[in-house]
Amino acid sequence: MTRYAVFLRGVNVGGITIKSADLRETLETLPVSDVKTLLASGNVVCSSDLSQLDLKSQSEHALRQHFGYVAWVVVLPAETVESIVAECPFPADDPGLHTYLTLFSDPEVLAEFVDFARSIDEPVHSLGTIAVAWQAPKGGTLESPLNAFSNKARFKSATTTRNLRTMQKVLGALRA
């Protein structure tokens, strides 16, 4: 059985509100166990014998059926979450900056994100083919060109972004 983190994209923003209890109950209809939601922002940890790809597919289907929206998730095994959190070169707490990890389910989209960041001289750090670490000034995340780029409609099926502190909490829940 593998421990997984399931990261939903775009919940509790833009009119799509999902209560943690409803999210947990929906995912518990899948072949998973030990389901736990974190921070009311679309973060779930669970255990399953499903493959990463099958858990992604089944999670998206269940969310679409139950909540009636076009759901997209990024699913990562616990070892991958641990690796990207450990390899992030930026601090979780900086007085002037937020550190983000944009997670990818498509390596080609990650490469396009990195190419864009470099074209505008934004410092990014690739964490394999799964994530990119970057920073934005506190209070300026929504205006960040990297945030705007990752929010393009064509990337919604392959990306989601989390604050590094959130990722650390997810990792703690995976280890529990």
C-alpha cells in the first residue's frame, strides 16, 4: 500500500467551495484508506493500492461526479513529496517572500513554465520533473507573472501551486 498526497486545483477559490468533510467522504468512496484532509484548501493524504495515475483518474472522476465541476488533481507518492520539500532551495519563512512549489502532472508543462520564468529572469528551481520552486513578494503573489502563467486555462489539468509551509504540513500528515 502506498501513501499518497492528492492536491486539488482551484477549490475554495473562484466559487468552487468544498467542505473538508465532504471531500473526505467523496474520496473514501474510492479504493483508499486513512483519508485525511488538511487546511481546507484541497490537500488530502491517503493510502491506496492504486497506481498514481489510477488514483488521479479516479479522484478527478469522483470529484466531478459529486461536486459538479471540472476537477483536476496532482497525485504524488509520499516519497516524492518528501524529496521535493527537502530539495527546495528557498526558505519556508522569509520576512518578505513567500516560497511556492508548483506541482506538475506533465513534464512538458513544467519545462514550459521554467522556460517562461527564465525568459523574464524570474529565479526558479526545478525539482525533477514534478515541481518547481519559486518565490513571490508577500502581498504580491496574485500579481506575480509566474502565478499568472500557471493559472492559464491550458495548464489547469496539469498544475497546482502550494506554499512551502503547506507542503511541509502535508508531508507531516503523510508521515503520521
